Amino acid sequence: MFIKKTLKIDRKSGKEYSAYHLVESMRTAKGPRQRTLLYLGSQIELPEGDYKLLAQRIEDIIVGQSTFIAIPRRH
């Protein structure tokens, strides 16, 4: 799983904005595809370098995996 950033354009105002999605890669008969699992919104209050940690933590929660390493909290 990973977080994918896409650029969108508002139809009314014409302004460009970002949208974030939690995505998984999967193989199909037609080749590799990406499936959106969760829309995360237009803003993520997290440094881009931490997106991988967020995606991994969400995946751990989904599969019921508990972590033995403390996850740092940022304020």
C-alpha cells in the first residue's frame, strides 16, 4: 500500500488542488493495476517523507498487526 497524490482541477473555479488516496497495487489478467482503498482528503498534515509510515500503519491496522516498535508522536 502507498499514498498517491493526484492533481485535480475544480470545474467551477479552475483552481488546481491535490487529492490523496491510499492505494494498493494488484495484478490482474490485464496486467498490474492500482485500486483505491481510501480517500484521505485534499490535505495531509504530515511531511511527505512520512507518507510511507502512514500507509504502513494503516495496513497494520487493517490486517490486525500490532507493532512492537513505538511510533513517534508529532505535535
